Amino acid sequence: MADWQGGALAVSAVPGAGKSTGMAAAAALAIARYQLHARRQIVIVTFTRSAAANIKAKVRKYLREELSLPPTGFVVHTLHGLALNIATRHPELSGLQLENATLITPNQGHRLIRTCVEQWIAIHPRRYSQLLEGLYFDGEETERLRRQSVLRTEVLPDLAATAIHEAKSSGYLPQQLRELTTQTSDNYGILEIAAGLYEQYENLMRSRDLIDYDDMILAALRVLENPSACKFEQNQVFAVFEDEAQDSTPLQTKLLEILATDPNTPDSPHLIRVGDPNQAINSTFTPADPIYFRQFCEDCDAQNRLATMDQAGRSSQIIIEAANFTLNWVNRAYQNKTSDRQSAALPFRLQQIRLVSASDPQPDANPAPIGRGLELYTPRDIHHTAELIGKRLVELFAENPHGSVAILVRENRQGRWLVQKLTPICCEHKIPLYEVSESDRHSHVPAEILAILQFLDRPHSSEYLKAALEVLVQRQLIPTQDLNALASVPEQFLYPGPLDPLAFEAALQARNLCCNMLRARMELTYYQLIAFVASELKYDQAELATADKLAERIARQVTGNSLSEAIFVLNEIVSSERFEPVETEEVEARYTRPGQVTIITMHKAKGLDWDAVFIPFLHENLIPGSFWVPPQVKFLGDFTLAEVARAQIRAALHQDFPLPDVTEASEQAKQLKTAEEYRLLYVAMTRAKRLLWMSAALKAPFTWSKPANFESRSPCPVFPALKKHFPKSVVRSY
């Protein structure tokens, strides 16, 4: 990247290659070489605010310390932040009136999705009846009512949420989606139904002044369709650097390509895209697909504009060998099971991670392994797994109390179970245990504030009082105590009479805090009350900022000063939206803190690394898993409408006409999930620096919602292959 002279350039970087550091250095060099003359900015695009802060700090450091230049000439945006800036500068072209708009991220349980489903049913009774009939129907009334409930609460909301996001972020309008129905056929007209739901969704969004994240990208593209506005924006930009390019959708890539184009040389955009298609792990729940960045790499390679960062100094040699083996084994296994042998269809792009040279300046590059470096276990069951993990943790921290350790799980329920099992031994040996739970990924702030506001609105409700007290205990503001006794008679707890028994000190602390908030309820508006509650809960800086963001969001939907209306809006946010917290630059440091064991999902671990990484519960039913169709929807067939619609929309984007039928589309969805699960395992393995501990127990739960129910479980198919290829890494566990 240091010799880049303009034009489109692809950089394919293996895990641990330091691509964000390399991109920051390249951006700094580009600023030094070109920016002082061009008087235009280098635009750096990332996918999260924490990554943006990280890269901004690195570029500034290079400019100041390495090049002795002022830290100017560049801006760092998230992709949606960049789009929003463009739309804001040209409101008449973007069509977004942001002063009145409210940003939402609805899931299938959101009231908006439910409303568009009900409106579609009212407008299309015949299609709805066809869905009710399914493959067969005997006319029994109880079964009819069951199917109605399943369609209204599960099938159609799932189809709406999935197909709308897939189509909208791919640039399809409802009418264009409807036109695709001529390219395929099925008994239900799935794309026709999806188009109808999409149309109702867009009407409701406009009528309520709501926008979603896809609207930001579409609004920016509408601005850039105007020649004068497009030229203005392009004249502000000298070059665009994109990180994590494998996670871009075609519409997002189009936006960056337009911005990176110099009007004087339109055939040579100043665009550097850095990514790794082998770390694409969002395809099953976003429209991102590694096939697009793979194609970009191939196009650049044909023009001799592909750079490969294939050396990585993060991990020990044995861990790199295990990751390379996994990649090649999965590709071979995939080829044997599919008729399409082209590399573009394989789960992984062919590449090998190489060790850095002995002269590499990185401190402790390719460090010496801990123990065997790679340790493979086959415990008796999940309890034995937890026992083995606990024993190994004690050994690790005895050797190095300041080491960093993570346990990567496939789903949060596994993490919560491990916390219960490992807490006693971690407490005994004074090992800090930190679980990065679902509430950490989607902020806990709204739920906590909702619990307090519901209590303040109805303080005599035992249910609401207990929920508020639970929040105070969790925040360690009051001692743990019998909350049922306190909440059973709210009036006596809050306002005791002279004949009531004297309360213990712990109960007095709880009463004083609750009464203090009740007094504030009488004096403050709901907007001010949210800030007061956040202060009383002793939120840190990031949590206070999240509470402010939440109050602003509620204010956009509440007229007047109605606490009840504010609670209604807040309840909807908590129950049916993904409300993202305000991130700080230290968020990743919390997860990789020395001397701590972090329990985190594989998805959340992307971009992080630890000295030792544990990956337990490697069973075939989870990785690669199976494409499970809930029994309650099988009256429609052995597939889900949402996944069929998603596969057909993707096929249209790839110009794969005619579109796959239901059977083909369902099979494509299965293959997409399988490929992504293996990439997720590859990402998890490459988080380890000095020790990679992996296990697959002989017995495990059928479902982690009921972890006590064991049955024999087959290991993830790659696990026995690893044991065979690395026999010295196999550890006898009993």
C-alpha cells in the first residue's frame, strides 16, 4: 500500500496481519504524498465507532511521530455516518428531513412490522387464505386458529423483517421486488408477499417520520445522482480507504466508488479496500456477501492492483498451522459435497497465513506457545468440559497472573451456563470473570431505565417495585436481600407507619433510594427524569451518553410531558429493537484486559485477540449446524418463507436468472449457513496468540435452553480431522 499511486486497489489480509495498522500507515503516507497539494481529504470508512476511533488514533500517531506532520487532512467515518453527512448537506435532494425523523432498527417483533403484517392481510385476504391452507388442511377449527397465530406472529413478521432489509439494502424498491416474481414460481408467491409487506412498511415509515439505517445509504445515493451535488462531494474527497470491506453490501460499495471517483479521471477511482473474505461472518443476517469482495479482488488482480497481507505475527506457529489446515480441509470437504467446483463457491478464498520474518519490528511476533500451543480435548460431557477449563485456567494464571484469556462460545446461553460453573473456582483463585452478554452487545441501559420508570409511574405495584429493586441490586447500589419481602407490601416498604416493624439497614438503604427517585418524579419532566435516574444508577460516561441518546430518541416520539407515553415508547424499544449503546474507545480494552477471563461469543470476538483462547462445545449441531425448520410452520413446507425470499433476492443481485425455485433457494440458504459457520470457527481459532484450547464433549444438551438434558453429540466434522492431523495436541481428559 505504501507504493499506491491512485486507482482502485484491493488488499486481502489474513487474520493477525494488522490490516487496520497497515491501512492507517498507508493513509498517513497518502496524506503526506498527495494531500498537501490536492487540498482534499482522505476519507477512511469503518463499520463500527470503536474501530473508527482506533484507526483515527493510529493515523494521527503516524502523521505526528513518523512523518512530523499535523494530524489533519483526513476524516474517519462509519459507513452510515458518512452517508448521513452527505444526506444532511443536501436535504432537498436526499429526501430526509432529519429534524423530524426518528431512527429505528426494528426486529420482527416491532409494532411497525406487526402493523404492516396486519395491513397486508387485510388487503390480500386470498393470499393469506392460501397460506392458511398450506400443503394440506382438513378444515379443523383449532388447527386454523393455530395456523393463524403462527402466520401473524412468526412467519409473516419474519418474512417482512428479513426480505425488507435484504431488498432495501440491495437497492430494490417494492415494485422492483414485485417484478422479480416473474423470474420464479412457487405456490405461495413468496416474493409477491414480500413486496406487499415491503410496500406497507415504507408507507408506515413515511407517515410516521421514521427512518432506518438503509434509508441513510439510499438518501446519500439520491444526492449523488444529482451531477452538481455529486461533483461537490467528489471535490471534497481525494481518496477513500475502506476497512472490513468483506462486510460491505453492493449498495454501500457503490456509494464509496462514486465518492472515490475523480471527475477528471472517472475510470480510475482512488479507492483502497482492505478486508478478508475468509472473515465474512455476517452474511446470514445481513445482505453482505463475501462474493462481492472476492470479485473486487479478482478484478484488481487482473490489473495488478491486488496486494496480499499474508504474514501474521499474532499467533504461535502451531495455531497458524491449525487455522490453515481448517481452511483447506473445509474447502476440500465442501468440494466433495457440491457439484460447483469453482473457488468462488467455496467457503474460503484460497490463502495461507505465513509467519513474519525474524526481522519484523512487531514486539513478540509469533510468540512461543503456552504448553502444546494447540490442545484438543474430548470430555465426557459439558460438566467435565467446565471442570477441565477451570483446571487449565488455574494453571495458566499461576504461571502468568497478567495473561489475557477468553472463552469463545457459539451462543450466549452457553456463556451464561459457563459463568455459573466457573464462578466458584474463579472466586477461589481470585481470577476475574467477565461475561460479554447479549445485554452488553445491545445496551442494558434502556431495560434498566424502563424498570425504574415503571416503578415511578406505579410505585404501589409489587411487580414494578421488585423489578426496580433488582436493578438496584445488580448495580450494587443496595445490598442483596429478600426482595420479595420488601415488594410484597409496597406502601409499608415506602411509607412505614409508627406501628410497622423496624427495617434492617439494607432495607433502609433501598427505601431511601426509592423515595429519593419518587420525589424527583414529582418535580422533573420525563426527559429530565431519565437523566436523573441515569445519575442515580451511577452510570459511567458511556452509559450516561447512552441514556442521553435514549432520552432524545423517546422525545422524538412523545408529545407533551406524558410519562406513560414515554414508558410505552421505551417498552417498545426494549422489547423489539436493537438499541445500540454509545461506544467508547475503551470498549475493546474491557474485553481483553490482562489478568481476566472473558466469556464472549465468537461473533463478538472478531477483531480481538488473547494470549489463550478456549473454544468448547464444538458439536456438529452448532458448527456447521443444520437448517432447522420449526415444526409449527411445516404446514407450509420443509422451508421458511424468509430464507427462500433472501436466497431469491441474492440470486437476483448476482444476475442468476431464472431465480431458484423454493427447493433450490432453500438449499442455497443451507449452503450459505454452512460456509459462514466454518468461517466463524476460523475467526475464533485465529483469536489465539499462544494457546488454542478446543473441545467437543461426548454428550451435550439437545438445546442449551435446557442444559440438563444430555444426549450423545457428534463433534464438528473438522474436529476429528484436527485430532488426526495434530496427534501431539490431543490431550487425554479421562
